[in-house]
Amino acid sequence: MQNEHQFEESVETADETPDAGRRQFFRKALLAAGSVTAAGTLAAKAVRAAESAAKTSAAPLPAPQSYADGSKLERMRVELLQALQKPVAQRKWVMVIDQQKCVGCSSCTVSCNAENNLPPGVVYRPVPKEQVGTFPNVAWRFTPRPCMHCDNPPCVPVCPVTATWKREDGIVVIDYDICIGCRNCLASCPYNARTADFGDFFGRGTPEVMDYETRPNFEYSKKWVRKPGSHASPIGNARKCTFCLHRIRVGVLPACVTTCLGGATYFGDYNDKHSLVHELIGATRVQRLKEELGTEPSVFYLV
């Protein structure tokens, strides 16, 4: 992959990773690589070595049938852990959203904002709604819209500095340290899935910007801190949904999946023929947004 070497993780990130076991592997591997930058090739090699070490030392995972409480969340969690034991190129992360279950509560939007500490104007998972039917038989239809993580992403070729690219596992990412904020990718995305970070804060114009606004987020498994008056990344960059890549790497489902009150959002490895998402995508009521454009989205809707 063209930018696979860029800013995967750093020693600082390893200290902040929630999973203690994996944190130790990442730290040891990165320290062994010597003094490297977050964007360096050595860092990426260290990360791959750490992931390999984690896989070989991890305890055996439960079989797909051994879900503790029979819940779909538990099944997806087990399947996620199983997928992480495979090489990155053998995974295909996809999301399935059941519109018949979505109640428009926007809990996914709120949890995404909290997980990534998003500023004003930056939303990774809006939930547009539309009225359908003919009076008196009318209803609301909700369409949660994360990044589609297209197989043919139109946002990638328009980037003049190759700051955005598609990983082998299907996730489209942005290197904040390379992005120049030209916003070409925003204009090229047919799903309006990208927004720009202009450095705004909810507390701007008040006596004080509260501490919770300047707490770090850990997108791409790196520590990012936004402060008023600062021009450091991700301020000035294009931003978007990452499928919570930093959570996936340590075996945790995306925030929007775990907080969906209606149980309408599913996530997993499509290349696992026995996975829940693979089963759902085989349903007759599945469709994708703007399929006629040939972008091949990795987000599927059950209508």
C-alpha cells in the first residue's frame, strides 16, 4: 500500500493503548526499532512485528459458537478477535446498518463524538432522516452515514500529497501529518463523509474553554491534542470516520456499534464466511448508497 508506512503507531501511543497486553508488545517493538518518527518506515515495521508477537502469544480464542450470552454484540466481539489473528490483507472490515431497527436516537453520533472528542463542525456519523409514505401512512426513515470506506474511493486520487489512502483491510485513512487541508477530498466524496477541522471549540467566546474539550483523542492509535490557538494536527486537516481503527486494533468494536440502542449497527470481517456481517449482507433487502457511481462502499444497509 502506498502510505502503509506512515504514522501507524508511536511509543507515546503504545503507552495510551487501552489493552495492556498489546500495549507492552507495541512498546517493546517500537523501542527496539530505535529513534523513529511516527511517519517513519521503521515504526510501521515495528508495529507489524508487535502485532505478530501479540498473535503468537495470545491465548486461544473461543469458537464462533461459544458466545457467553448469545448476544450479537458478543458474537461480533469474538469474530473481531478472530479476524485480528489473520494478516491485515486477509481481512475486509465492513459495516451493516439495519434501517428497520434504527430509531433515530443519534446515540451513535453522540458516542462517536465522545470517542473522538470531535469539535464543532466535525461529525463522523450524522443520521439524516426523511419522511416516507403517503398520509396518513407516513413514517420517518433514518440513514446513519459514516464514511463508506469505498473499495474505489474517489477521495484518494484527488489528494495532491497522498495524505489519504486505502489500507489492505479496506479502511480509508488520513495522515494528519501530511494533510495540507486543501479539502479536495471533501469536494470529491459523494457521501459528504468528510469534514474539515478549522480549530473551533464549543467554549470559544466564553470565559474558558473547558478541559474536556482539550482532552486527547487517539485516532489511528496516536495521541492528538487540540488546544485553542494551536495549529497542530488535526487542526487544519480533513477528518472522517475511521471505523474506530484505534479500537479495532485492540479487539474492541467501534463505538457506534456498542452504543446503538436499537441494535441496528453491525461490524465485522466480511472475508469470514461464518461472520454475522457476511450473513447479513447475503439478505435480499441489502443495498448500498449510490451504487451506480461504482465506488463499492463497505457500508451496507438493510432496508
